[in-house]
Amino acid sequence: MASSFSSSSSTFAIATFLFLLCFTTPLFLAKPQHHAHHPRFASHNYRDALAKSIIYFEGQRSGKLPSNQRITWRKDSGLSDGKAMGVDLVGGYYDAGDNVKFGFPMAFTTTMLSWSVLEFGGLMKGELQNAKEAIGWATEYLLKATAYPDTIYVQVGDAGKDHSCWERPEDMDTPRSVFKIDKNTPGTEVAAETAAALAAASLVYRKCNPSYSKLLVKRAIRVFEFADKYRGSYSNGLRKVVCPYYCSVSGYEDELLWGAAWLHRATKNPSYINYIQRNGQILGAAETDNTFGWDNKHVGARILLSKAFLVQKLQSLHDYKSHADNYICSLIPGTAFSQAQYTPGGLLFKMDDSNMQYVTSTSFLLVTYAKYLTSARMVVKCGGVVVTPKRLRNIAKKQVDYLLGDNPLKMSFMVGYGASYPQRIHHRGSSLPSVSNHPSKIECRSGFSVMSSQAPNPNVLVGAVVGGPDEHDRFPDERSDYEQSEPATYINAPLVGTLTYLAHSFGQL
């Protein structure tokens, strides 16, 4: 067992070298489409916010950190992850403020980072390399997690035991238990999302590293077949482990549709279109639940599939334009179809726990759909109200501006951006002294003394976007308030694309 572990570590080193080749060869970038420009005056430095939104991922890294690590208060951690099971699961990301590696949100984060680069990477300039490194850190881990056919390792760490400690990732002494899905314990949601992530990432590397891209898409195909063949919710088979943390409420149908959509985009294989046409209605293509996030992908799949109709003129997907339009109309205040709630200060509000994930994912879909509509010279009709791509972009901009400081508290919800931002985020590594400043181990329970402290976190987790204010625009900035004060990778991932669009449209990139 030990020998297989060390050999796979060397495989990791080789693969890491492979994906880094992307950054030493000239990149072929699609010529950016013309975007409708906003007035020249920008209330925010979107380029600075973009750079920070990507740096954040380095603070969430698990495993052996590279020499070019920019968040230097973080050190190596989880170096024996998977070893007890004879597998190499070193690497990947901690999803939020604790030290567990949850495969479901990690895969969604990867898909959204990849989509951000696919839509707006041609505008990213110097940040493109950093964004690709953030994606590569995730895909390396997802390749390890899917190394064996009909098996996916979906979690490292026992969340219950992890949450009974407040300790730095570098000091972890809680069990690094490993949990998997397979034929007997299926997990269609997490498998199909992993397939989506690998497929989306394969497109990111297609031009600069074709062999790595082929490896990713080949794995994506295999993983999707497994997801579809052995159907069942991972929240059933692994309920004690994944609930209530990343329990799937929306079922797995949305991930099958989403995974098929990404595999169609990555392979152009008509079998995926046939799959979507055959199964679309059963899988909930016309669902009216308009939430998009790590659990529910219906809306994302609609927007993604509408591109095939709007841009690639794939007539068979005509219905997805209507499905996407229905979603857009649900967001527009003043139309008969509007379902969206806004805080008094103007923030989209959907949930008490980590509402900002909904804000960033919605904003990304708005600028992305606006891009597709512009390309097809089309608009959205909400009853008698015509909604133009410009209006969609303006709604997205308003949400991002609120996040960056245009709100009743005059506070940025991105750590390290602006004059005022959260000081006491719910995050172990950020809140405890760094290994450099405090080399001796901080024991499991003793870290809790900082939880109630009013002292600012000693380590600034640059770029971290927290859960955000409540429905009345209030934000207490308390470390113990994980619903509002905890950052997460899936809050940042879609924001990368939106910030790129805004930075470009104001001439900052």
C-alpha cells in the first residue's frame, strides 16, 4: 500500500509539470467579442478585485504547496491524505473555513472557475495564468479521486470530528477518514458534477496542453457513464458523513443534465445532445426552482444549453432559450414573473446561510447570458417587458458593486479589498497564529479561545468573499457566525468571470 502511495505522488509531480507547461507556451486566445461598454468612470477597481478573488484559492490549498505560493502564511497540510486506504488523495481544496475536503462543492468550484475562463479568459491578461493554476490545483486532485473505474473518493476528513476542533490545517490531528461512492453506494450528483468539472477544465487546457486536455475529457466521459449507470443520491448512501454539510436537496437529475451539457461542449459528440433531448424533461429541464449553486444546477444547465442554440444555432435546443428566459424574468423587478427578493440596499437575497454564493453565481449567469444574447442579436421578453443584454449586465454590476462596498454599511465583503472589510472571518487558518509566528502545535480544543475573541484575524485571507449580510443589510462581523462570516470556494469561483467582464468593460484590463 505504501509503495503505491509514493508512486502516485511522483505521478502527481509529473502531471503538475504537465499542466504548468500551459504557462510556458504561447496561449491561443479567442478574440474577445465586442462588449457593450459601461461609462468610463468605474466606482471600483475590478481588476484589483479580480486578482484578489483568484489569490484566495491559494489560501484554500491542501497538500504540498508550490514555491510560487503567494499566501505565504499557509504551509503544507494533509500530506498523508488517503494513505490509510492505500490511495493518494493529497492536494485539492478545503471548501471553506474548516479542514475537510468535500468532493461535491470542490467539483462545482472547478466547473465554475473553468466556465469563468472559457467565457472571459480572453480578457484576463495577466490573471489568466493564475486562474488556470487555480483550476489545475483542483483537476489534479479530481484525477486522483477518480483514478479507479466506478469509484470516486468524495471526501477526506470526518466533518463532525473536524468541527469539534478549531485548529490550523498544518496541525490537523483529527481522523483523515476517506469516503467513496461506487456501484454499491452510488452518488450520481457528485459523480456527474465531477464529470462536468473535468469536461469544462479540458476545454481550458485544449490549446495550451492538448495531452492534459485529452486526459481530462477521457476521464470525464468515464465518470459520467458511472454517474448515469449507477443512479442514486450520495446523500442516502453517505448520509451520516455528508449531511448536513453538503447534503443534496435538489436530487441528482440536475447534475445529469449539467454533466451531459458540459460533455457535449467538450466532445461535440451528438450522443450527448441525444441524451439531453431524450432525458431533458425527466431530468427537470423546465424546473422553476431558480436557485443556482453547488446543489442545484438546473439554471446553469439552461444557460449553458441556450448557448448551443443562440451561438452554435443548434435548433434542437430551441426550448432552452425559453427556459433560460424564464429564469431571467424571475430576476427582473417589476415584471409579472419576478420572484427575486432584494434587501433594502439592493442585494439579491435568497438564503440566510451564505447568501453571497447566490449573488455571485447569479451575476455570472447574467453577464454570460448577456454575451450569448448579444452574439445572437436577441433579447429576453418578460410579458410586455423587453429585457436587453445591457440590462442584464447592469443588474450583475449592481450586485458586484454592492459586494465590493456600495451598500448601507459602506463595507466590502471581500477580505483585503477596499478600506473596510470583514476582520473576523470564520476560518481556522486565518484566525489562528501562522506556523511562522507560532511554530509549536495549537491543540484541537485550545484554538476555540479565539472564536469569541474580538481581535481581528492575524492572517488576512486575501480575496475571500464571506457569506454576506442578512436580509436587512446587517453584518455583525463575528467569527462564530458561520452563516454570514464564512468564505467558501464556490462563492469566489463564479465571481472570477464577472469581475473579468467588468474590469475589461471599464478598460482596466
